[in-house]
Amino acid sequence: MDKSLFEFAAYDGTKAERTGYSNYSYWRSTVQVFMKNKVAVFLLFLMITVLTFTMIQPYLPGQKSPTKIHIDEATGMQLRNNPPDSEFWFGTNSIGQDLWARIWSGTRTSLLIGFFVGLYEAIIGIIVGALWGYVRRLESFITSAYNVLNNIPTTIVLILLTYIMKPSVFTMIFAMCMTGWLNMARFVRNLIVIIRDREYNLASRCLGTPTNRIITKNLLPYLVSVIMLRMALAIPAAIGYEVFLTYIGLGLPISIPSLGNLINEGRRVMGVPSLRYQLIFPAVVLSIITISFYVIGNVFADASDPRNHV
């Protein structure tokens, strides 16, 4: 065989993008399928409304401070456990603080924790999972690291870190991020292992396509639906962890309102019928957030699956 008749093909990004014309748009089709689900659309607008109001609430006229203790002018004592009325829409708590202001302040804190933790889990989990599943040289090392970290119970890690570090929002975020990315990384790795040796990926490797391009163009687009679902569920899961840690006394201090603090305070007085509003109001807000993220995440995951596109 005359080897001079052959030469290695060089990778050319412009030729790789050259394809036949099609008016198909992945994201346009995803939005169209998503909009067909009326429940998900309603919950999406509800979440947008809640998030918007949560951000602008402190700047609206007539709003009270979430940490101010109100005094009863008639008695000169703290306005404790005042039921909902025209002045205190959600009533006051056991030391005379406005529950309306505390709930929205706590919602901001819990959403801040949830978004940061969810974003961190998604970024680190996807990067580690993609390298773990595709780059065989790293598989043994990442597997060993995963086994070591995964065998430490998440609850133990959260409890130890909240004991060691000063209770704060940063401590909560740091503690949840320590091991929160493991499930996402394992999930992405398993999916990539399934599709990494398909014909189009083998052809790309033979043509000299860089590894990072194969991962970002050939592998991850097939996983958009499941990744979006995991990201959507990571936010309410982080809020749930915050509520759990506060419930066992290891969460944020009382001076920092959060949904966990509010639910824990309401739990203590739920045995008194006239005071159950202190548990009902924050529980309703938490339920709206978690249910909305869960439904929106599931519907968007189905909508982003190309098999559901027309």
C-alpha cells in the first residue's frame, strides 16, 4: 500500500458545523412543549410572582422590619402572639415581631441558600461527572474519591460543619456544597458511560475532535432533560436541608430569619389552636416553592427531551 496516497484529516470547526438546512430549533420546540402544560405554566408564573415580590418587598411602602420587636401601646409590653389583623397581616410571633416581614425575609434567605447550592451542585457535578464518564484515565481516581466522600453520611457532614463553623448563611451553603455535588456527578457519569461509545462519538474521535468538544456537543445535549430536572430538584432539596438543620437546632441563628427558623418556631406553638397561624403561613410558602420547583422541573425535563418534539 502506498502511504503517500493517504493523509490524516485535520479537525475543522467550520466544516463540523456544516449541515443541511432545517428550521428546527431545539429550544423553541422545548418551550412550545412546555407551554402546553397549563399547570406547569401557572406554577411558573406563580414562582416568578413570588420571587419578584420577595425581592421587592422590603422596598414597598408600609413594610416593617423583620427583627423589630413591636410594643403594645396600651400595656407597654411586647405585642406577643397578636393574631392576623389589618396592621399585622400574618400576626406577630412570641416576642412581638411582624410575621409578614419575617416570612418574606426568611424566604429570601432560604432561596439564596437554595440557588447557590443548586448552582454549585450543577456546575461541579456536571464537570466532574462528564470527566468521570468520558476520560478513562481519570475514572479510577474519581471513583476512589467518590467512594470515600459518599461513604460519609451527608447529615454527619452537615452537623459537624455547623458545629465547627460559626452559624451563618455562608456556613449553611458551604456545608451543603461539600457533598451535595456527589449525586449529580454520579448521575451524569452513568448517563455518559451509556452513550460515550456510540457510533457518532467513535467517528468524532477518529476524526480528531477535541475531547471538550465531544463532551459539550455530543454528550451533554442528550442529557439536558435529566440535568435540568436534577437542578430543579436541588433547590428545594437545599431548602429542605436548611429546614431540617434548624429543626434539630443546628441551623441559622434566630436573628437571621429563614423558613427553617419560622417553621421551627411555629412547631413549638402548633398545639395551641389560636397560634397555629405561626406554622401555617411559613409552611404554605415553603410548600408553594417546593411543589412549584418539582412540577416545573419534571415538566421541563419532559419538554426538553427531543423525543417529545414534533
